Amino acid sequence: MLTPHKLGLHNLLKFLSPVLRPVLNIPTKRRLENAVNIADLRLCAEKRLPRMIFGYLDTGSDDEISLRRNKDAYTQYDMHFKVLAGLSPPLDLSTKLFGSKVDIPFFASPSAGNRMFHHEGELAVAEVSKTNNSVYCLSTVSTTSFEQISQVLDHQHPKVFQVYVWKNVDLIKELLGRAKKQGFSSMALTVDGAWYGNRERDIRNGFTIPPAYTMSQIGQALRAPAWSWDFLSNPAIRYALIREDLPAENISNFVNSLLNPSFSWKDAEWLCKEWGDEGPRIIKGICRPEDAIKALNCGFSHIWVSNHGGRQLDTSPATIDVLPAIRKAVGPNVEIIVDGGIQRGTDIAKALALGADGVAIGKPYLYGLSAGGRQGVDKAFQILRRELDRAMGLLGVGTIEELKVEGSSLIRRRPMSGRDSMGARYSKAGLVS
């Protein structure tokens, strides 16, 4: 199929971008400036993106029950605050993750194809990670290369390479070698994505990357002029780590063609040995205490509690609900990361209090990226950083370590109320249109 990129249209349009891009982004810039929380950023993203792209970002699997559970479960935990703690802002939010000192206990989770949301893509996220001195994670299905990321983040910056077990073992070895060479000191194996989840919004919206240029997609693009201009005036989106010479195709088809759905604990053990003593070996996608124990015996050093953001097996439990049992199973000395449903700084505080050492965010920073590139990602980080600082101050704890030590006395679960999910995470939240 002859497409605008094959015709080289982007090579002509890029000269008009300095004039047209600021004009097309006037509404999106105004919305971004007025956003005060992550729910606002979600609406900013929805207004800027074509329906199929926003649907891919926002969706869960099947009936999206786990997607909602991840969020709603946090409302079942009450914060039993202490008073007269003698604290003044800003508090010390620093901690240690993957062997490195970081300024904040949360970081951007690895996500496929960042350039489909905004042309600045993974580089925008890397720049914000540098500004905040936070962990950076690069997905195997990235649209930016190791080498490009290394131009933003030096070898000393904590960087994690997220990997799948592909059918092609030589490809895995090649990627691990390139990651080590570019200063990625930690490796995270994603184990909950061996089978691709049933994401029905993608099917309904006719999601494909690159676009199939159907009448429906063209109509969506016309209603999203800022995104469409960025897409047409920049180079074609490609999976930069795997085959840079091939344009990106439908993510589900691409991943399914390369992924080995039958990989087992034996394969995971091989991967740990292949990574060696380069740095932390993380297993991402743990939901059961016995699997966490098995992972440690297999050679992993870190546990990442995740259900893939509710995008894989629907009705899987909320990650915050299984976190305490996993912490109890592995003991106090194993570093645990948790993701899923994080929308507020209070959510981050609860996760740390209930057993996590670090918190990974996905949708919040991707909403920001979609809404405004680097500025949007930075806004997402600043919102959560400010909210976490306030939450800790109101709880009466001055450091991350204090929050973790006193967590069980500060955060307690109660039965859910029908009013719990009626917060800003589901509302218009006063966003200016």
C-alpha cells in the first residue's frame, strides 16, 4: 500500500512544522496548563488523540474489570494519619531502587511504542526521568533505540531494559548485549504477556499502527489535527530495537509473531544466567506469593507485582490487594515493585506502606505524553510528586523509609463503599474544554 511516509511526504511537511505545530497545539497546550490531576491529563489525552490510539492506551481486556479493580482497590485502604509530626515541605522523597539512589520512589513503567502517542516518544520520558533522577525503563517494543536513550541518560543513570522471551534466542542475546553496552544495568523479564490479552476496544476501533487509512481512521485523524500533523510530518514509527528497517505493524500481530507462548521457568532461569551479574534481574508480572518464591529460587533478585495494567487476564486481582501477601512470602530484604491503578500520590503512599519499595506508573505518564510530549510527562511527574509529598506530610511521616516501617499502622483496609469510585479519576474534574 502506498502511504504518505512511503511517498516521503514527511520530508516536505517537516519544514512547515515550526509554523503549523504551535498553531495546531494551542488548544492542547491550554488544556495541559489547566490540568490539575491525572484524571485531567487523561481527558487532555483523549481530546488530542484519534479514538483508536486513545482506546489502545486506555483499554483493559475483556470487560475491563481488572482495569477498574486496580484503581478502585486503593479506595478500600484508609489512611490513619498521625498529627503534630513537626514536618515542613518539601519532604525527602528519595530512596534506593535497583541499587541506585533516586530522588523519588516512582518511575515510568516500560511501554510499547511511545512515538504512537507523541512524536517525542521515549526520549521525552527519558528526559523527564533525568530531571527527576528517577529510574528509566525501556520496552523491547520501543520506538527509540538504546543508543538514542544513552544520548539523554549516561551510564550512571539507573536504567532497566524490559524483555520478553522471544522465539529467536539469538535476538534475545543480541538485545541483552546491546543493553549492557549502553549502560542498562537492570533487566526485567515480563512474564504475564505470553498470550496477548483480548482488548475489545482495539477491535471495535480498528486499531492498527501504522494506520490502515480506512475511512473510519481518516475521520478520526481529521478530528485530531495536532496528533495527525505530528504523525505525518515525522519519520514513520518503527520498532527500533528489533528491526529498524521495518515499519511498525499492528502491535498484537507483531508481538504474537515473535513471542514464545510456551516459555517456562526453565527459560526464565536461562535468561537470568544470560544476563549474569551485570545487575538486578527483575521478574515482572507476579501475582501469587508462591510464584515470587519460585522466581527467587530461579535466579531473579527483584519482584515486580503486576497484572499488566488489567490488559491481560480479566478478573485477575488488583495488585495492591496481593502485595502484602507477596511481601510476607519473600521477607523484608527482597526489593518489590508494584504497578497497576496508580492515579494519585496517596496511591503511591499506600503501595509503599503495604510492602512496595518502588512504584511503577503507566497510564499517568502516557496520558501526559499524549497530551503534550515532554511537558505532559513532566506535568504527570510533578502532579504525583506534589501529591505524594502532601500525603506523607498529612500522614505524619517525613521519609520513604519511615513510611515503609510504619506502614501497617498507617494504612488499613475496610469494606468497600459504593461511593468509593466516585472520585476525580472518573470525573471531568473541572477540565476546561
